[in-house]
Amino acid sequence: MKYFFYSILIFSSLLTQAQVGIGTTDPQATLDIREPNPSSPTVAAGIAIPQVNTLPTSGNRAGQLIYLTVTNLYYYYNGSSWYSLQNQIYTFGDVKYGYAATDHFGWVLLNGRLKSTLTASQQTAATSLGIGTNLPDIQDKSIIGVSATKALNTVGGSSSPVTIAQNQLPNVTLTTSSDGAHIHKAGKATNYLLGIGFSQNLSPSATGDDEDTSSAGTHNHTAYLNGNVTQQSLSIQNSYLALNGFIYLGL
């Protein structure tokens, strides 16, 4: 009877205790499990999640966790279905974009900094991926697929405005000669695309009327391909959303 009374007291105290501790007398959570020797754990360290050979048809509540031996993956129940935790497993070299501005959870910002600023394990992972002294700098760059002409981890191209060179223009000959009397006509100012120069000054009319002139004898005609104006650069920037880029190198 005495032992039964003591058992009731112990059981009652467990029911009224807000936290339960294993390996600690000062639990800091509903269930607080501590490793007795965290600096040198044994093979028995950790929590063994229940193992199954097939997924149950359903679960009792959201948050249930099991280990499926046929796939060697953890599965959790979200309240209606079982889902694998595989999407939470990353591989060294995985790349993502995001709004975060600093390293986080093993994801390292690709901002061109020295590889030596990373942790020792991150440096080892980066070296195994072929990253040299500096991390790649993804600022103002787009990612393209590796090909025979573009090796892995190489950069190229430019995000700056470009100017078309003479050898990039069409091969068009704009020369002619004419003898005898004939008419030169300049188009209206609003439609004037080519500048034509010869001994007589001919320019489009401000009023929009055509201006004619006649010239006899041999003479030259000169046409300016760009209207004889100062050449401007072309923008090759597509519409974009700027985000930070990260590579997974672990902790």
C-alpha cells in the first residue's frame, strides 16, 4: 500500500510538470533531451525516429514524422498527406535566388568575395566545385547552360550598352554617277532619312514642301548611312527583376 501511494505521487507530479527532461533536470521545452557527452558523442547519440517499410494510409495529426526504409527518407504528415523531406536536402553547388542579403543556413552569397573568408568546410566544398580564389560574382549577370563553347564556372558577355561597329553593318554600296541635266529632290522634313550632299545646298523644307534643283555635268552624290548624326549606344538589357544569388556550400 505504501509503494502504491508513492507511485501515485510520482505519477501525479509528472502530469503537473510543464516540461519533461531526459538527460537534464532543468528542461527548457515540453520534451528536452540532452546528450550526456556532446563533445564526444557515442553511436547511441540522437533520437531514433520510428521506421516503416510502407507509408501509413494517413496520420493522426499534422507534424508526425516517420522514416521510410525503402527510400531512406524521412516523411512528415501535414494533416492530409505524407510528404518527403527530400526537398529540404541540398547538394553542394545548388544555386538559388532570393531577397535575403547575407549568408544563411549554408547558402553563401555570390558576391565575388575571397574564398578564404568562408568557413573551412565551405572552402573545401567550393574548391571541389572548381571555384578558385574568389567566389563568382553574380551581380548584373544571367545564368546560361553549360555548352561546348561555355565551360562550367566561366563568365562572359557584357551588360553594358553596345555600339555597332562599321564591320557589323550591312555591306551596301551607296555610290552613283550621272551626266547631263537632271533633277535632285529632297523629301519632306518629317520623312528625311538620308543626308545628301553635293555642290548645291539641298536640305528638306521646314514647311514640308519638296525642293528641287537641277545640275548639269558630272558630279558626286554622297549618302550618310546614319544621317550624319552622332552615333548612340544601344541598350541590350531585357526587362528584369533583380535578386541576390546564393550557392549552397554547407556550414
